[in-house]
Amino acid sequence: MDVIVDPTSTMSGRGAWLHRNADCLRLALRRRAFGPALKVPALVVDAAALGRQFEAVVDPEQGQT
């Protein structure tokens, strides 16, 4: 299972809300919050890939799209 960014909130499946802020992403990764939020206890998140996706949709100047 991959964790991917869905900026339009239109993809099917279970989701987890995250502020459009890089600090929030880092904290969620550090706390390993995606597994419990997505109800996949042993979830391994590719932090580098998720970070690249996140940066692609977040405006670094505003902290949001």
C-alpha cells in the first residue's frame, strides 16, 4: 500500500487529513501517524516519495495551494 497526496480530495479509499504545511507532514512521519489513521498498523511510508508529492502541491510561500 502506498500513501499518496490527493490535493483534490477526490480519490476513492481511506484517507487521512493533513495540513498543507511541511512541518505537519514531518510531524506525522515522525509520529508514524499514517498507519493508525489509515487503519493499516504495519504501514511503511516512503517518506522521500511522499515528501516530493507534498512539495509538488504545496506553495512554499503560502504554505498552501
